Amino acid sequence: LIFIMHLQEFVTVLVRDPRTQKEDSWHSYIDYEIFIHTNSMCFTRKTSCVRRRFREFVWLRQRLQSNAVLIQLPELPSKTPFFNMSNPHHVDHRRQGLQKFLEKILQDALLLSDSRLHLFLQTQLSPEDIEACVSGQTNYSVSDAIHKFASSNRRFPIEDEERQKGKNDMDSDSESSSSGLRPSDDSISCGCKPSPASEES
């Protein structure tokens, strides 16, 4: 007897590890790690990890909505003027909202066909560079950009239960924070290792 197993496609997305980043001497913002693990044929890479800030999520939602006018996209967590970066409850509430937003988006086949979504999730390209890539104004394709970012991140994501086990080995690695607003190059760090001491000032 020959048994043929049909593996069901899955996409696991986690939004985690909020970190405070300094934009300049007066302004700071929080970015979040987006971890993807999937066996879906829609994705160029089966595992990836990038950092994005809230306003990049706002841009993504606007672009996806403009390209899929008949779909009612899920809402992002509301942008409240009372949001406090030093309040763990505020930060975690937003993190949960961003994760729910991505979980719903990744269930829609039409949205999954949008190259902007894949560049957002699997590269560190800025929104401007994503638009340029999608519209063919760059000398690299969507697939090229994703493979280039993956090759520049030799440290791949480690699941939570394995993080503590390997923590001591990895603590000796130096890591520079990335704002998530520059094109991917070989110096960009994924930031998927255990978070160092709090960077809040």
C-alpha cells in the first residue's frame, strides 16, 4: 500500500520583542520583530525575521487596501494620542493588535498575491524601496530582494523554547540595532537573538 500524505499549508506569524529605537536626539519609536514560519508555496523563504514600526504597518494596510478594493481589511490597533512607549501594557496591547492584523491578512489568498506584503514581511526594505521594487524601478526583483536579505542574516530565528538553551552561546555575538527603514545590505542584523538589556533611555 502506498500512502500519500498531503501536508496542509500553514503560516505561523509572531509579532514580538518590542524595542525602543532612537530616531534622533528628541524622538524615539518602538519597532517589533515579525517572525514567519511557513510551508506555503506563496512564500519565497520558509523562515524569516524582520523588524517593523507601527507607521510601516499603516502604510502596508493602505497599499493592500488600494490594491484589493473589494476586500474589507482588518483594522490595525488604534493610534491613540495617549500611547506611552514606557507603558508595557500599551506596548503589548499594540503588539497583540499587530499580530492579529497579520494573522487575518495571511489567511486571504488575494492579499497573499501582493508582492508588497512579502517584501514587508521578508526584507528590511523601506516602504519607498518596496514600491520601487514592485513597480520595476530597481535592478533587483522581489525574489532577489528576499534572498539577498536572507543571505545577509546568517543567524536564523530560534523558537522560544530553544532561546534560553542557546542564550549563553549567543550572548558573545555583537548586534547592532536596525531602524528597519533602510534597504537590506550585508550589515543589517535581523535581531532574532534574545533581546539584550533594555535600550530605553
